[in-house]
Amino acid sequence: CLLAQAHYNKPSPDAGFKDADYKGGKDSTKALVKMMEMVQEDMASEIKSGQKEDAKNQALYEKDFTALKELLETQETKEISLNKQLAELQGEIQSMTDTSS
């Protein structure tokens, strides 16, 4: 029990905080803040770059989509025209066959 009291009454060691000259980890904190600022700047730059790239890719997509849509419409129109010609030719063949019989 005396040992516990001796340990309890023992003053804690001085950490040096009362000394006016104590600078602590100021330099390491500044370095850490500087690194975090660099990371923030890099991320902002990456985001800006990514947004520009996305805008460029979106414009290319829309251009390609429009071109493919126009091509599809042209092909559909051509298909209708060819089907109409085929029907006319089949009608002519049918009428020649009917007159020959």
C-alpha cells in the first residue's frame, strides 16, 4: 500500500509546455499541411482535367450518335423504296404470268 501511495504522490515529469521556448512539432505540422495542400491542388487539377475530357467525349458521342441516326434513317428510307420496287416487279411478273396462261 505504501508503494502505491509513493507512486500516487510522485509528481509527473515536466513535458516542457510551460517553457516559452517550446516550439513543439511546428515544422512537422507545417510540412503535413503543405502536403495536404498539394494533394488538394492535385485532386482539383485532376477533377478539372476529367471534366474537360468528359465534355470532349460527350461531344464526340453526340456527333457519332447523330451520324449513325442519320445513316439509319437513310437505310430505312432505302429499304422502303426497295420493298416498293420489289412489290412492283412482283406485280408485273404476276400480271405477265396471268396473261400468258
